[in-house]
Amino acid sequence: MISRVYISHSQTDEDKALQLSSALWRVGLESYVALYNHSPAISQAERVSFGLRNSECMIALLTPEGCASPDVCQEIGLARGLDLLIIPLQEEGAKLPFLIEHLRPLVFREERYADAIGLLIKTLRELSRLEWLKVTCPKCGEEMTQYLTPQEEVEDALAKGAFLETICSYCQNRIQLDPRTFEGRN
């Protein structure tokens, strides 16, 4: 069962990694990223080692910058050495590092990144038992936990180009959820 993932990315892709980390958090998955939470007492190498050793899966965010990053390539090497499941999230035009070129990546275009996140979440749902969804109300800011929408309803909303809907249990505000990332909006 997957409960923690390690997100490998280049420094230039930190915004994408944060967006991915937030979406994973909303479906109950913890994520580690070496560049987050810089600590003067713990080196980046130790944060990488700790994050990978305490994860069940690595998501390699592979933009052209990510593929060229020595840090990302080293993290992939360590993940391979630890025999972790590696899921490449590859931007069109980026070349997979040779250690994972045999894997089938989830390919995305910059403007369709949220679609790739949705496909990744669907993939993780198939590998694990994700049950809970964390929703933050855009109106009152309260966080609530609900059962995760069944995948069939997510697929139906995606096919219709519609949002999922819920109601804030605090302020009773109607909330629309993006069916790909489960991000809430009014």
C-alpha cells in the first residue's frame, strides 16, 4: 500500500512539485521533497536519503530541466537501488534518464499538467487504497475530511467537463472540486 511518495524534481520545477504535493495531500498521501523544509542541521543528501527510504514510491517530475538535473538523476539512481516503484511524470519533449528509459511514463504538456496529476492520482488509486479526501473550503478556510469520490464518478465528471460538488460542513458553502486534482473553488 502506498501512503508516502517522494517527488523528485529540479529547482526550476518547484511550483509544479508543490502543485503535485498539494493534490496528493488532498487524497491522503504524504509526500517528501528534498528541497522543501531546508534545515540547517540536515544536509540535502540526508533529506533525500531519508525521504526515499521512508517512501513506497517515487514520482520523477521530468521536464527538460528535470531530466538534465544531476540531483534528479542521482535521486532516481538511489530509488532504483532501493527498488522503489518509480512513476515518471514526463513533459513532452523531455528525454527520460537512462536508468528509467524502460518505464512507461505519464506524459503531459505544460498547459495540461492538471490532467497528468489526475491520471497519476487514478494510477495511485489502482495501486493503493485511498479512502479520504481533504477539502479546504475556499470561503471560510476550514478543512474537512470526506470519503474520496468513487473513481467512476470522477471519470463521469471528467467526461462531461464538469466539477465534482460538495458542501462545507462548517459554513454550508457549495464547493466545486476539480475532478483531476480535487482542488476546491466556489
